[in-house]
Amino acid sequence: MLIHWFRRDLRLRDNTALLAAADASGGAVIPVFIFDDAILGGRFASPARTQFLLDSLTALDGELRSLGLHLVLRRGEPLTTLMALLRESGAHGVTWNRDYTPYAVQRDSTIKRELRAAGYRAESYKDAVIFEMNEVVTAAGQPYTVYTPYAKRWRARLESEPVRVQGVPELTAIPLPASDPLPALNDLLPTAPTSVPRFATGETAARAALEHFIHNAIANYATARDLVAIAGTSRLSPYLRFGVLSPRQCVVAARAAPSGPGPESWIGELIWREFYIQVLYHFPHALRGSFKPVYDRIVWPNDPALFAAWQQGRTGYPIVDAAMRQLQQEGWMHNRARMIVASFLTKDLLIDWRWGERHFMHLLIDGDPAANNGGWQWAAGTGTDAQPYFRIFNPVSQGQKFDPDGAYVRRYVPELAGVPTRYIHEPHKMPPSEQVRAGVQIGRDYSAPVVDHATQRLRALELYRSATRAD
Ligand code: FAD
């Protein structure tokens, strides 16, 4: 009998370590999830994500119950909890799928060592990624720090080692230790009904969402992915974040779709996901500071009033405000919008990217240390193959390009609903008579721009330049 320790792999299908546990034990597997207080209340704690986790665990428990089993829940420090469960159940070891964040790597290596020292079996498996941290490296065996060559190598390896999807393991309905009830965690859950996640939970719903995307949107993904008002992307990120879907299920489904730029471009995004996972694994310092340490010298002005305006979606730049309100309301934000608001926070408001990183982690259901840190450092120009710092998004032209008729702005910033399209991304330019017709007075019903983009652009350039000049 073996314990399978579920962490970021909340599904029964195509679950590598669960399959291995079932194989090795003749199906006698104790399915366990441990609420680790160090994560629940840690610096990146998130009510919306905690809610999604609880819902996903309920769904996983339902899947297990249909097989005559149930999820065994515990709350506590993972090693102590696993040791207690091993003693209580008589199981002879534990399996789990690897997690690559700095915290998880350290925790898991201690647990593996201690379990083995106590005479138990302890095995971890590759599951959350297609390729392991040392499987896509340079000819010299070094990790890649630039996406394009990494992606090329990744794709070449996929050609020579095609992936496949496995089913649900044969599990035997053995007597299981009693489960603790699902903890209330009231202090960690959303208080406002607006932050209730809009994602159906459970692996059946996740697979349906994948199928929907493959049948309806993947063909046009390469062009539609940047248009913020439409459902041109998969919205699978929460499922991938918690392992409700496996990356193999995604890659196999994309490759089974009619070939074209859409599936290729989408696989490119799954590669970004793995790129940032391996960056953080090999360069854990990036979680606390700039990937390129020279940028830690930037002295950010960090104006708290501007930060609050950004958080609340009242900067006077409609595309930024729409995106920040989408995040508040849905716990999710379109990728193009993430890039725009991250650039705006750092290069227009001159606020440390780590403030934005923390705010995103607090609200995003898909909040993931590697992807979020990578995205923020990319936008701030402090990261791996980040766009150079001197390329600065103009929030007005970004809005005009990626929300051309203003549908996204009108959806999330209803006070601008009546604004004519030619002013929708710069409503402060409306003459007073036009404001009356549009039913909005700028400065009263909707903020005037809190900063001037052209001025701030020059200030940002000087800020970055002075940091790199300091040698
Ligand atoms: P799709 O376009 O359908 O892409 C499919 C999957 O690929 C996504 O679900 C995701 O798992 C992965 N993916 C796509 N783009 C990226 C990317 N640039 N980096 C890493 N993985 C990617 N993604 C997160 O999953 N969690 C985060 O916390 C996160 N924070 C971000 C912060 C910033 C500042 C930026 C610019 C991007 C961030 N991203 C993050 C990446 C990206 O915005 C989301 O993955 C994407 O918007 C999710 O929507 P989707 O599922 O429809 O993506």
C-alpha cells in the first residue's frame, strides 16, 4: 500500500505519480492532500486561489468517491503529517509529482531524505511539465535564459519524444484513514461575492474547456489571442496551475487539431510556461529580486496613491482600468492586458514591479510564482530575455490596437459605456459637450489621467539608465 500525495496535480487522469503508485501497489493507494499553512498564509496567499483549491479538492473527492474511495485531508506541516499517516495506515511509502518552485524543491528534498531514512519508500515524478529541468538545456548543459532557443530545442525534443496521455489508474477500494473535514479557512477566503471565481472546477470541466477551445478557438489563436474583448485564448490557466489538466493533455489535443499557425502558436505559450518554470528553478534569486541584478539598483519612487489608483482601476487610462477591474471581479486577466498593466505600473507609475507581482498573486486564480515572476520581469525589462527597458508600451495606442472598438473597456468600465469609439481610449480628450452626450464627466465620473504618459516615459528611461550607469 502506498500514499499518493496530491499537490499541484488535482486529477485522476494522466497523473504520472498516481499511476506509478497504483502500479507498484496493485491499486492500493491512499489519496492524500495536506493543507500546508506555510503556503496558505504565505506572502503570496490568495482568497480566490484558496477558493478554487477547495472547489477542486471537492471535485477530486467526488471522482474518488465514484471509485469507492475518498480524499484523505489533513492540515499541518507536510513531513510530520505524512509520517503520522504512514504509521496510522501501515502504507510503505509515498509518491508525488514534482513541483519546481524554490520552496517546494527544498521541502520535497527534505521529505524524501527523511522518509527514506525512516525506511519508507519516497518517489517523485515528472508530471507538471513535458520536459524536466535538465532535459532542455544548451549544448554545454547550461539552462537557457533566452526563450527562442529554448523553445526551438523544446520543439525538437517533442518531435523525437512524442508525449502521450494516460487514463485513470486501476484503484482498489481499500479501507482508508478518515479524512479531516474540508477546513473552513474563512479568514483566507474571498469576502466579496464579486471575487467568486468564474471557472467551473474539476477535471471533467477542465477537459470540456480544453475541448471547447480546440474545437472553437485554437485555429484562430495566432491572431485572436491579442484581442482583449474576445474569448480568443483557452482560459485554461487555473487548471494548469493546479494540475486539474496536465500539459500532456494540452499538447496532445493541440497536435490532434488541424495543423496551422493557431496550434503552433498555442504550443508556444505552453513552452513559455515551462520556460519560466525552469528559469525559476535554476535561478531562484529571481523570486526576490531582478533576474539581472543590476536592476535592483533602481530607486523606484513608489507613490502609494498611484499604486492604489492602479489597483482600483482608476488611473484615467481606460485599457488599464478595465484590466485591473477584470482582475478584481474575475480573478483572471487577459494576457495582453497583463502586459499592458505591468508596463504601466513600472514605466508610467514608476512603481517597483514586485508590488505588482504581489498584487497579482493576491488576486489571480492562476497565480503561479514562476509565470507571474517571469511575466513581471519581462514587462519591467529586468528579466531573462526581457524586452529592453527602453521599449515602453503606450497605454492609449495599446488600447486602440487590441480593443479597437472599446468593447473590453465598456464591459469593465461601465461609466465609459456611452463614449464614442474615437475617444474610448482617451476620454479626457472629449470636449465638454461630448462628455455631456456620453453621460460622463471626466474628473468627476471617471478619472482624468493620473500621470502624463510622455513625461513618465522620459522619467522611466532616466530611472533605468541611472541604474545601469551606476558602475
Ligand atoms: P492561453 O493563451 O490559452 O495559453 C495556454 C496556457 O499557456 C496558459 O493557460 C498558461 O498556462 C500558459 N501560458 C500562456 N502564456 C504564458 C506566459 N506568458 N507565461 C507562462 N505561461 C503562459 N500565467 C499564469 O499561469 N500565472 C500567472 O501568475 C501569470 N502571471 C502573469 C503576469 C504577467 C505580468 C504577465 C504578462 C503574464 C502572466 N501570466 C501568468 C501569463 C499569461 O498571461 C497567462 O498564462 C494567460 O493569460 C492565461 O490565459 P489562458 O489560459 O487563456 O492562456
